[in-house]
Amino acid sequence: MLKAGDIVRHFKRETLSAAQLENEPNMYLYEIMGEAEHTESGETLIIYKPLYGEGRIFARPKEMFFSEVDREKYPNIKQKMRFEKEN
């Protein structure tokens, strides 16, 4: 299971060319900051920040964060889960 401090990659990283990765080596890489509870619904959210761009912080429902890649929409993606730990 992923935890705070882990670096994860979004499945769309697979769509980048070698030139794009050379230009922006951290594209689609994120650091998990932790979990939070939505104050209204009680839903658990994963808090994470990109290792590229302006340094904004994002939240995504835990169920969505740990979901599998939509094979109908992205049939050529090899990664199984939406986010996986970066080696």
C-alpha cells in the first residue's frame, strides 16, 4: 500500500516520448502527502503534489486514486493502476 512520502507515477507517463521525458523528467510524478477526511461526506481523500509545474497541491478520492486504468479509454497503457509507486 502506498503511504505519505512515496513517489508515484500516473499512468499517462507512459504516453510521453523520450524527448518529453528529457525535457521534463518529473512529468506525471507525484509525492503522496497523506490522507484527509472530507468534512461534509466523510470520504477519504489522498493529498498529493506534482514534482513538476507550479507546486500546487491536489486531493483525489481514495477510491479513485487507487483505481485501475480504464482499459476501454486507454487500451494501450501497460500500467495496471492509475497511480503506482515509482522505482
